[in-house]
Amino acid sequence: MMDEGRALFVQIAEQIEASVLDGTLAEGERAPSTNELSAFHRINPATAAKGINLLVDRGILVKRRGLGMFVAEGAREVLRQDRRREFADRYLTPLLTEARAVGLTTEAVVEMIRTQPDP
């Protein structure tokens, strides 16, 4: 299902990324083609191609002439590292900034996290 708030080509790229991260698309496996994506999502093939090209530019997908797009070796780890950086930027930096503002040390925050029950 597409999200109205973000560009379609970005959503296409994110869906493929999610498939690589969860193992649905394994490294070395053929990725959906532009035509398959455009038919499935009922979007313009150029939009699907733009999403795929984002992943090619990042080294997540590789083109094999005459065969299509394939998940690059090491793509899963690249995506995990990217997500870890995004996680730190989005959650940890603001958390630690707020903690310092209220007088908590990093160690105190870590201890608070350790004592929280798992969700």
C-alpha cells in the first residue's frame, strides 16, 4: 500500500530495501523489474525505474545486462548500517540531548533502558 505523504519512487525503493533487510530478497537474487513494479503498483514505469535507480546508485541493486536487477552482495549489511545511523540520528541524539537537559548522564540513561521491560 502506498503512502500519500512521500514520493512514489521513494516508497518503491523503501519496499525493496525492506525485502532485502527481512531476507525476502536475498543477496544475488533477482529483484522485481520496472515493469513488474509498475504493473503491481499501477504506476508509471518511469516512476518505478526512478525508485530502482536510487538503489542502484547506493549499491543495493546491480544491473546485469540482459538479465535485470539483482540484489548486490553485501547489500543487507549496507542497509543495516544505514538504518543504525538513521536510528541514532532520529532517536538517540534527541534522547541524549533531552537527558542532558534534565541532568541525566549517558550512564543513567543506559541504566534506565536496562531496567525497562521488553515490549
